[in-house]
Amino acid sequence: MKLPGSKGEHRLQKELDTTKKALAFYNKQMLDHLNSTMREFLADQEIVFIATSDAKGECDCSFRTGPPGWVRVINEKTLAYPEYRGNGVFASMGNIMENPHIGMIFVDFYDSTVGLHVNGKARVFKDQKMLKSGLFPDDFQKGVPKRGGLKAEAWVIVEIEEAYIHCSKHIPLLKKMNKEIHWGSEKVAHKGGDKFKAKNSPRPWGKAK
């Protein structure tokens, strides 16, 4: 059976003489499913970073957050998370529609300072279609928060191929501060305004219409 990872990483392991170390990681830390400890970890997580790419391989990395438990573990091979309207671009889901590969890293900045990588293939279900598919429990959406009165536009279902630790030694321990979260707000001030002074900058595509 072939090893986890890409041909590129295996080639670099040989060139940089880390093959033995990498094999130890594959054999001791990497799984093709979520074990019980990983599932318990995910139930407490609020933050995930998501990497996707389109059919041409052009990449996008995005950030998602929600209260503990907002990412739902269906079983050891499947998890799901809701997608809300946000800026209306739907870059991550758009990529998934063209290329199902997804990389996720959940990071516990507030307690263990450990991360969990989850890689696999994703599918997009519009909210009502998912409920009618018969693939998920009837109470699947119970307790899923509405953001500023907005319900989930869709769900992303991830079939897990790899799950492994991101070690804690370089992850900072952060402290939560009081901040009011304005879920679903369209107020410019709540969204950060034009922090990077991009509004009046020229664009190669002109004015999108």
C-alpha cells in the first residue's frame, strides 16, 4: 500500500535525509480517520483554517470560526461545517465545486496549543438538499447558530483521508478578550472598513459588473 503524502514530499525527504523521521510520523501520528480523541478535540474547537484550490490549482486559504461544536463530526470518516453568506463571494465553496480536495487545520490557541490537520475530499450541499438527502441524522442541525439572523446557506461535507497532529511547540498560547461578535452584520465598521486602503486602487479587471 502506498505511503501517505505526495511524490514531492517523498522526494524532498530523500534529498534532505528525513525519510526515517517522516516514516516515524506516518506510522505513529497519521491516520485515515478521526479516532475518539480527535473527535473529542474537534467538539471543543472554535477556529479552523481552510485551504482549497480551483480546477487550475489556484489556491485560496480562508478562516472560519464558531462556538464549540459548530463543526459536526458525523462519524470517524466524515465531518461537516456550515457556510454562511459572508461577503457573498463563496471562494472556498466555489473551489470545491471545481476541485474537491480540501485541507483543514484546527488550532487550539486557548488551552493545549495543539493543532489537528484534516485533509480529504469535500462536497457542497445546499441547506435544504442536505436535510432531504437522508444521509444525516434528523437532529443534525440542532443547535447550529444563526448569525445575525442568517441561517446556513450550505453545508460542506468532508470525507476524511488524513488526520494528524500539528505539534504545539511553535503555537502561541492566546488569551480571549471581550469582543462583541456582530454575526451577519453589514455595517462597514463591524467588518473592518477599508483597513488596507483597497477601495480606490486600480484593478486589472476594471470594475466588475
